[in-house]
Amino acid sequence: MHAAGGRSAVLAGDMYSDECIETTAPLDTREVLRADVSRHAVSDIGEAVVHRLRRGGGEQMRVGEAIAVLGAASTAETIAIVLQHDPDAVDRILAQLSASGIVEAARFRHREVGRCIQRGMRVDARRLLHHRAAAALYNRDASAAIIAEHLVRSGETRYPWAAAILRAAAAEALALDEIDRAVECLELAYRTAIRPAERAEIAAVLASIEWRINPSTATRNFARLHAAVRAGTLSAPALHAAVRYLLWHGRMDDARAAWRLLERDSQPVPAVAAAPHPDELTFLRSWIAYTYPELPLRQQIPDLPVATAARAAGAEGPPSLHLVAANLLSAIAADSGREATVPVAHQILSRHRLDSGTVEALTTALEGLIYADKLEVATAWCDALLAESVARSSPTWQAIFAGLRAEIALRQGRLDDAAGYAVQALNQVPAGNLGTVVGRPLWCYVRALTAAGRYTEAQAQLDREVPLSLFDSRLALPYLHARGHLALATGRVADALVDFQLCGSLMRRWKMDLPALVPWRNDVALGYLTAGDHQQARGFAERHLVRLGDARRHGTGAVSLRLIAATVDPSDRIALLRQAETIARRSDDRLELAAVLADLGRTHELLGEVDRSRSLRRSALRLAVHCGAEPLVRRLSGDQTEAVEPLRTSAALDIGSLSSAEHRVAEMAAKGLRNREIAEELAITTSTVEQHLTRVYRKLKVRRRTELRFMLSTKC
């Protein structure tokens, strides 16, 4: 039969001849289904048709298997090629199946028929047909996705063109966020590829996909990428991505090695066809210098102005994403202000889609909006990117943008939101796989817990193990800021000052002493104010204002003014605190606004203006409750309750509750001495006088100094 009909062994083994096929009577599908359903209790139409095909002869079943494997690409010609069968015989069988209503235009009329046939096929037979189908469709110029589907289902292939087809199909799948399909294609391509350089390229793409899902170093693809970097077999575009992944995991030495290779392959030599665009290198160099300032890449590639890179590119039309992002980084590093950063950030966010190659540029744009104090605008963009990350099933992207969202919420004083987004970022992927990026959600979480008065939980977060490479990145700066504030809140002023001053030292050393990044001078001022050193506190707060140039330029200017106000007499504070209130309202920092209003209320109380003080405290209390700042809520609610209680007639009992120091201060205040004069007389600080007077007012239930004079005279 094989010799006479030219059939393959696959068909010859069925013991059916062409004569048998020709004499088979046409089948009525309705009769087949009725007979099968009644006699064999087959409830599914697919199973019924498959059962009838088996009864109709082996040749019909083989054609049915080919149709099932080919699916939508099934034609009489491709069926004949896949089965290696005579085209005329295939045409006769298709005519019979069409007459019986089973197929139409060489395809099954019901999808379930094809699925049922494939379930019943032997695995090796099905793989063989898929393998042949891939070659047939390749020769007919079918799409890469369709060919790759058959290659993947075949399990292996030796076609020389297979790796290129699989990589093209994987790229299409990634564009549609079909991650599993892309990984299947690339894994088969890796096994198919022969040249080490091609295998290295495929490993780099697989590592980038893994980075989207779970950026672990314990995978074989990261090991392949690492080995390819050391062997020097990666192309320049793959090295471009490898540098970022190695830095993510703190592999500084390997990142430097990859950068040297990238520098070598990026020289303007005609032989290097795959060199990345100069704008990409310009941005990558700027981004590394900004994000990992301890990595000494500047010794290997001298810094060039961004404009020089643009001229070198020689490109016409609108600037590239990477050039625009490099310009934004330059503006941020130079502290150029909102006018230079906000329009550029909008340009990046509005014109470019999120993908593995644009993540750094988009995060840079968000940071530009954050540091420009455009928090509401940054919130809208970050929410959109976070939603896109969720929709596209990328936990790593979710962690990145949830961390940025936590920082925005923290700067707005929304402590509960900040903690929630920080937890979301920390839980998207295992914390150990977040690399240096763990710093952002971690410091936001610690800072939010500290401001909420949850000190034990905040310390537990600080006790978490973080990668040492965190302290080679600028994310070490807000980490030190958060750690210092927890130390300050728990009474460890010396430890807090060490962290704050270390933060400032690193910022100056890295040449990124940006007031909007981490206001370390305000932090140091707060530490000295807590320690009672008003001169140092005022000096650091004023230096922060000098760095800003104008207190109204950024929300941290309100903090500086509030701290300076705490070092002067109450009569001199009102103007400073009013200015701080205006800035805090403009920057949308609810927690800072609550703190300013609380200080205003306290100042009016010290000046004897109880009604005004009560109103301000109530406003501050509402804001503090909204923010979740429990320590401030407790202080304000306690002060407010005590301020509105009626005076007691039993003055002698109240006065007896005063300490000797409080009594001395009360007597001098009753005589009309100002706080500064009392401080000089008793050789104490003005702040100490204020604290004594606050406790005296609370214990004696008085509202102004005239009442204090009356109560002391009553005792006498």
C-alpha cells in the first residue's frame, strides 16, 4: 500500500485503501448523531462525530486529526503536506466529510470536534503533526504567532529558522501581555538556538520577563544572564537591561563589568550594528548617577551635557523618551524648580506607555512631580500607572508604583493611605527580591507608623533585613530620615541627630543636596529643638530656607518657619506661623497644617487669647484625626478638654499641685515678666519657661496671666 499509493507509514498502518475510501457512502450527520446518541449514550456532539469518524475508516480519522491540529490554518494543501499524503485522496475525503456535514471549507463545523480528536491522539503522533504543520505554515508565510504555536506544541524542533520565529512570536505575545505564551516560546527558542550569543540574548529576555513577575536571583534565567555578562556574549541592548537588573539586586561589581562592555559596544563603529541609541546611554548614565551615586561610572565615561548627546544623535523630529527623561534628571539634580521639571514630567507621562524599557523614565517623571510639590497631579498619574500594572499582571511594576504612591500619601499627611500603599508594595513580591527598591515602601511605612504613634510596629519594620546595597543608593537617604524620626519620637535624641546628620553628609557628598528630596536640615533643627538648643535649631531651619531660596517654593518651607517660630517669643510667632499655614495649605500637607494650627493655638493661649486658641485647636484636631496622627490627636484633645473646663473655686488645692520650678515661673509671669526675661532670670531656656507655663495653666485651669495673678493672690 505504501509503495502503490505513496502514503506515509502513518497512514499505511490503518489498512485502508483508496478503493475503500471511494466506496464509503456519504454520511448524514443528523443520522450519525441520532444513532450515536441512542446506541452509545454520547451526549457531546464532538464525541459523537469523533466516534463516527472512527467507524468511517482510518483515512478519515487521519484527515480529521490533521484538521484538528491545523485548526484555522487548515486547507486541503496543508493537510496533504502534514499527512504526507496524496492531495487527490485528501480532496476526496474532504468531499465526503463535507457532504456529511462534519467539515466545511476543510475545517470542522464545531470546535469541540477538534478538541475531542486531539484528546484521543497519541502524544507522539500529535507532536509529529504539529512539527510538520509548523514547517508547512512557515513555507506558506504564515504569521510568527501561528507557526510558534505549532512549534511549542511539538515540544522540540530542529528547523534552522525556528529560534527566530519563536523570538518574534514571543515579542508579539509580550506586547499583548501574554506572559506565559512568551515564556513558552522563548524557552523552546533557548533550547533550539545553537550560537552562544543567541542563547545569551534569549536568556536576557527571559530574565526581563521574570523581573516583571518576581525579580529573583535564584532562577536559572538570571544565572544564564549573569554568566553571559561575565562571558561577554550579550549584545548592547541586552547589556542595557542587564545593568539595571544587576543594580536592582545590588550586584555592583557585575553591573560595572556590564557597563564597561556596554561602553565598548556603544562606540560609533560601523561594525557595531546593534549599538543602542546615544540618548538611551545618556539617560542610563544619568539615571545610575542619580539612583546609585556610589557606583563610580563617571570614572569610566565622562559626563557630557545632555544637549551634546542630542546633537550626537543627529535625530530630527521630537526628542526621544530617553533624551527627555535625561533632561528631567538634569533639572532635578540642578534643583531647577517647578518651571523646569513639571512640563517635562507631563510630557513623559502623557506620551509613553508603560513597559520594561520605560519604567525608569516614568518613575523619574513621577518623582519630578513629587519633588515639585505637585502632589495631586502626581497622585492621578501614579494611580493610573498602578492600575495599568495590575491590569497587565506585573507584580514588580505594582510594587514600584505602590511605593511611589505611598510616598505621595505620606507627603500629603495621609498616614493610613501611606501605610496601606507601603504594605501593598512590600507584599507584591517577596521582600528579599525587591532589592534596593525595598527602601522606598519601607521608609514610608516606618515614617507613617511613627507619625501615627505606633512605635513598636515601626521599630519592627526597621529590624527587617535590608540589602547592604541600599546604602549605595539614594534610597538610603529617606531610610535614615525615617529611622531618625522614630528615634526622636522615642526619646533617643542623640541617635536621631546622628541619622539626620549622616543623611546630610551623604547628600552633600553625592552632590544631591536637594531640599525637596530629604529636608535633613529641618530634621536636625527638630532634633536640636527637642534637646532644648534653640540657637542650633534656628540656625539649621534658616539654612534650609536659604537652600530653598523662598519659603513658598516648597512645602518644607512651612516646617522651617514653624521650627523657627518655636525659638522666639509667643508675640513674635504669630506672623511666622501664619506664613507657615499659608504654605502648608498650598502644598496640601494636612499633617503639617495640623501641626502649624496646633502651634498657633498654643501661641494664642500663651498670649491669653483663649477663644482664638480653642478654634485653632479644634481645626488642628480635625486634621490630625483625618491624618491618623494619634500623638497629635492625644495632645490636642487633652489640651482642648482642659481649656474649656470651668474654673475651680478651690484655688489652694490647685496651687499646691505645682512643682517648685513651676511655682517660681508662675509667680514671675504673674508679675508681668515676659518669657525671655523669666528665662534670663532663672538661667533656663525660653522653651522651658513655656513648658512650665503650659503645665501651670493646665493644673490651675486658667486661661490668661490676669487669672494667674488672681489665683496666686488668693493663695497669699
